[in-house]
Amino acid sequence: MEPLIQPSYYSDTEIFQREQVLIFQNLWNFAGFTTDLQIHNDYICADIGGKSVTVQNFHGELRAFLNVCSHRFSKIHHQPQGNGALKCPYHGWVYNSEGIPVAIPSVQQFDINNITKESLRLEKWLVEVCGKLVFVKRNDDGITLKEFLGSIYDKIANFSEAFGQKINEYQLKINANWKITTENTLEGYHVFSVHKNTFSKYGVPAEKKYICNEIHTAYSDIGNIKYIEKSIEAILLKKAESVVQNRPLKLGSYYHQLIFPNLTIATNDGIAFYVQINQPINPVETKLISHVFVSKLDIKSDLEQSIINTLTQSLTKIFLEVCEEDKAICEIVQLGISSRNEGGGIFSLEEQRVYEFHKAYCKLMNFSLSENLKTSIMESVP
Ligand code: FES
Ligand SMILES: [Fe+2]
């Protein structure tokens, strides 16, 4: 197996612009959690394909819009999440659940009738939910979220329904293309070299399984949850055993799922969940947004709570260290890839999910998988 994405695509501005439309605006992309959209006027904002998008609860119904006022184009919601009317902070226009301006200060100064109001409607995006995860899409090609997620739809719904308390939210700016940071999560080949003092503490996996039959590839690894005996994690897990044994999700393994293109959900046997978005900023910068949840648990005493707190603190500490190690290596990879000529490279069996990622990417970008990718790109750029 050889890489299909050429080195220059990890820094090229034209490629980046093309990705924003074909990979991000045209596909279902993660925007946030239903837990932040519980009551009327709760809203969340997300940056998708270079666009600011907001999802808002209107009396129990979720609607998504381009988060840009139709008057003179200010952003409407400017906090990542909150509760409030869909009201522009600049001159105070208020929009209804259809995205139509319904309250315009000094409206008599404008030449506005109902037809004009209709033409001032906010750009509507599609919004659908899988479990506790909210997805949006700009262009309607008739593919539902359920169709897009395919066979992993139920799994993702089950995972997210098992999310309990959020124990950490973390953002990291990485000086590397979003594909480098995403590909890095798709292979364990680098673990021994990059994470020898963190991830490697989990022990050597007894069995590795790659699930590569669709664009949303997954990995599970039985041995990874067998902590090296006498490690702090092993002792903490033993202590927490009675508290976590009734958790809703038990997989018997570490599990890592990519939701193409840039969302990953990992879990160590349903005890904690790590949701990460590799959000492109520009061709050579990515914002890594991480949410860590502990499983829904039936905690009966202060002692049980304190055992869980100690365990989650320890798991979070390792997770944050791993993120920093990945940031450092991704930035080094970016420096290398930016200096490399086109072609070449090779994947091991452990990197087959990266290969699948390349395949899905090339298909969606309308690149042929032939050797002469450069030519096919130039032909297909509109
Ligand atoms: S720009 Fe939004 S009300 Fe003027
Ligand atoms: Fe890593």
C-alpha cells in the first residue's frame, strides 16, 4: 500500500479551498452535543468548511443556519454556546425559526415588505442527530445522516448515550495540516516511538482488529485495556471496578472510531470517552478540540465519587500528555512533508486505516487514484 495523497496537498491553498467545499460543506460534519441544546433558545456554534454555523433549539426543534446576519453580515451568535434569541449584536435584527427577520429596529427606515423579508432569510443548513451528537451539512444531496454513517450509526448512538459527566474540554493549536493530525490518530505504529512513556503504559495489545469496510474506519485492541500490573492506572482501575461495573457500555476492548473526515471517538471499554475534532484553520494549522466524558455511572456515595474522580483525573492526565506528544510529532511531520517532492512513501499493515482515509479522500475530491494525480487534479479543479 502506498500513499494516495500527494505531499503538496498538505500545504496547498487551492487544495485546502477545495476540501472546505467537497470534504466539509458537502458532507455531514459534527457540530456539537444535544446536551448543550436542551431548552428553547439554547444554541451552539461550529466552524465547518470555513463557515460559521449555528444550531439552535426553537421550542424543541433544532434548526441550523449560517451564523451571518443578512443586514450587513455580522456574526450573529459570537459565543461557542449559550442561550438567547437568534439576534444580531450589531443592529439588533431578530430571526425566527425559519431564519426570517421578524424584528427589525426602526423598520420604517427600510424599504421592506414580506417578499424582501423572505429574501433576507438566513442560509439554512441541514441538521440531524445521532444519539447525543449533532451533525450539519450545507448542501442537500439527499443523503441522510443515517445513510452517511451507514453501519456505524447505531454504534455511535449507543456510545454517545453512554456519555456521562464531561470531565475535560481541551483545545490545542497544531502547526500541521488537518489530514496529518487526523491520519496520526488512525495508526498505532507510532505509539511505541512517540508515546513510550504514556500510551505504552497500557501494555502490549494481545489482538488488534481493523475495521475498514467503509470510509468511517475503526480499530479495536483487546490488550490495550490490560494495564501493566502495579501501574497507577491498574491500581486505580481495580479500586474503581465495583463502581464502573454497571456502566452501560462494555466492549471488552479499547475502541477507536473515525467518523470521516475529521471526528474521532475513542473509548477504553466504555469507562471514558474521548471525542476529538481536527478542525482545519488553514492549510498548515489545525485546531484540535477534545471532549472527555466519563461513562454514565450510578454513584452511590462520596467515597465512590472520589474513587471515580481520582481515576478520571489520571486518565485525563495521560490523555493530555498523549495530545501534546501527538502535537509535537505532527508539527515535525508537517515540516518534512512540506519539503518533499510528489510521490513515494509506503504503508505498513498497521497503517491500513490511513490508506483507507486516502482512498475516501481522493474519491470525494474527485481525484483519480492513478499515479498521475497532479494532472487529474488540475483537470478537475473548476
Ligand atoms: S449587521 Fe446584523 S443587524 Fe446589522
Ligand atoms: Fe499518537
